[in-house]
Amino acid sequence: MDNESFIRIRNHTNAVEQAANKGYASGIRIDLLLAIRRAAVQDLADIEAWKARERHSIRTSWRSNSAVQRESTQLRRARK
């Protein structure tokens, strides 16, 4: 998949799908109680990330925040 398509599709992922994908990373065939505890820990981490974003405008993202990337993004947006 080309980079442009990946970025466009990724932006349409909703919170439920994101939570499920994070949950899959914890493993398969684990006890129900352990799965519930891991989900609770992940939910709390997501809440704290959201609070940081709202409080300090800090975004958790896979995207590069380098000067070159910012300039490239700015140029791409200006062309639209």
C-alpha cells in the first residue's frame, strides 16, 4: 500500500477499532480476568493520553515531528 493511501485510511479508524487493535497486541489465549485487567490498564493509558492532549496540546502520534517533516506537511497543505 502506498504511503498516501495508508495515511488517508488510517485517519478513518475509530476509537473502538483502535482499542481492539491495542488489545490484540497483549496476546492470545489469556485468562479472562487477565484480559480484563489489561484492558483496564490500556483504557487508563488512553484516558491519560487524551488528558495530556487536551491540557497541553500534546499529540501522541506515529507521525514524525522533525523540522523537515513539518515543512513538507506545510508545503503539501499549501498546495491543496
